[in-house]
Amino acid sequence: MDNIMKYKGYWAEIRYSDEDECFWGKIEGLKNTSITFEGNTVKELKKDFKDAIDFYLDNCKACGDIPEKQCKGSLNVRLGTELHTKAKMKSIEQNISINELIKNAVMAYLKTN
């Protein structure tokens, strides 16, 4: 994943704006805040990325807020009726929750790709 930048547990996909002639990114998955950054060079982009996250974390600390995490560990998956039914039936056969079945499927997929 060459177009993903990581720092202090946060990540962002890096994009290029031909119109502005700069690299930019946004920390995805935060509901209550927006963290964006940019740079004309990779060095500038990395600095602005780290500065933006440090500013966010420092601001949270100063205000006594808990910083948001991008991935909270739960998500809403829309499977469609047929796939949902098959997954539920398989989870009953295996005597596990449908959540555990989906978690196992994702883990198996990530190991193979």
C-alpha cells in the first residue's frame, strides 16, 4: 500500500491534485473532526501529516477529550437477504455467532491476499 501514510495509529490515503499541483490526504473514519493535510513535496506532505495529527492529539489532551480512533472494531455490513440467510445458516451449523463467522471469513481472506 504505497499510497497510505501512517503515524501514531492513524492512517490516510494520499492523493494528488493536478489542479492544485500538490499531494493531500484526509484521515478517514473520524465522525467528530476533520483532519486534512497537504504538501508540494513528499517531505512537506509527511511533515504536515504528522503536524496535523500531533495538533489533534495535543488539542484533545488540552480539552480533556479522548481522541477518536478511525476503526472502532465494529461495522455494519450489508450482505443482502440471500447471503445474510446463508451466513446465518452456516453460523448455526458451526455453533458460532454470525459475527464470529464473518470475522473468521475476513481473517481468512486477509491471510490469502
